[in-house]
Amino acid sequence: MAEDRRAGGDVTQPAPQQEPLWRSYQEPDDRGLIDDVCDGLRLITEPGPDDPGQTIALAVVGAEAAEGLAAALEDEWALYTPQQAAVTASALFAQIAAAGAALEKLDGCLDVMAERGEITVPDYDGTEEAKRLCTAQSVLGAAGQAVLGAMDPRDCDEAVDILATTPYTRPLPVSTHETFVQLAGLLGDSAKLIPGCRPPAEAVSAARDYEDGCGCRIELTDRDGIVWDFHRSDGTWYFMPLADVTPSGRPLAGKELSMTETCPHPQHLALLVQQTLAAAV
């Protein structure tokens, strides 16, 4: 019988485990934002933490990241597409599973400390301190088990797959040139597209497109009649006034967008442009 199984004619082999979507995700532009954010973290995670300070640092960074993400997702422009939601969900599921496992391991850390004779042994039938420690340990273990028990990996994978394969009906720009064209169209008469592609837009590398764009720019006229030059340089979207002062004599200075993405949703970019111009004078 064992030989028959080894022959493998009718035996279903388990499918190779796929890499989680968040691990295989590649940024669509050349910002390297994920590496920039994670580099400091990886100085600890890749070799592994060497002391309690590094362990606590990982916990604190994880909490800050989770709180920051929850706040970011309150913005209507936090994500543009179901595919972006899929990557985010994949990463969140991984965070939740890791947090559950970490809580269970934290429970075990108390046992290790007790075995070293450095804390009271947690015991519901022991001293008051032992009872309190046992309560804390029980909460840690139960919380970890509850987190892990609430998640079915197959359901999580299915949800991510549904999001990743959901059609997105509005094509986003794939270069700064397309961004300029779509933005100018949305802003209407207040925007004048000044072509300047060098070389042709389709021949611009991702790195150059991120840094300096295609060479096009837009002249924007604000509500006070001031004309601004909107362009991309040094990986940033810039507004430069084509006048030194406002009609009332107030000096003008250049502005930049906090968003650095090369191919944002055109409506989102238009909103940011309008907000920046409104606050500039």
C-alpha cells in the first residue's frame, strides 16, 4: 500500500504554499518607499533582536504602524483600486496572525522568568502576587488564541484573491505624462498643458519618470489671476509662481505637494492642487 501511495497515481499532493501578496508586492513607481520605511526595522528583524530594548522597539513600531494605517484608511483617497485593497488586506491579515502568535509567546515569557527564579510563579492558588500574574498570563494566552481562532487562513486568502481580481473600470495614469494630460483635462480653463517631453514619454525610464517626469508642465491660474508653473522635479510635485508678488503686494513663494506619487488618481491630484493653490495666497 505504501508503495502504491509513493507511485502517486491517484494521490493528491498538497499545493505548494503561495507567497503572501504583501511579500511579493512591488511598488508601481521608483520611490522605494517601502524599503525606506522598513530599512530601520529590518536592522532588527533580519538578524533577530538581541536584547529587550529591540524587542520592545518592534512592538512599539508595530503599534504605531497599525494606528497610522487605521487613521490613513479614514481618508476617501487612502486607496484607489481593489488591487491596492488586496495588498493592504494581505498585510493586515499577516499582522493579525503575527500579533496573535506574539501574545501567546509573551505568555510563555512569564514562565521562563519564573523558571529562572526571577518572578513569582503564576498560580491561581498561590499568593496574591502569584494570582495576579496568573490572571495576566491567562489574558495574554487567551487573547492570542482568540485572535488566531477568529481567522480562517482560507477565508483570508479568498478575500484577498477576490479583491485582487476585481475589475477596476477607470484606468489610472501609468506615467507622469499621462498624469499631466488627465490633470489638465480635469482642471479645465484654469490649466494650460505645456508639452515638453524629452525624450518621448513612452521612452522615459521609471527612475527618471519618478525623479523629473517627462518634461511637460502645467500653467495654473488661481482665483486671483496669478499663474503658477506646476511641474515635477527631484521626485516632487512643485508649484512655482510666475510673479513675485500678489496683486495686493504680498510676496509669493513656491509650494510643493506632500504627495510624491508619480501616477496618483487624477481626481485626487486635482483636489490637492486646488487646495494648495487656495492656501498659497
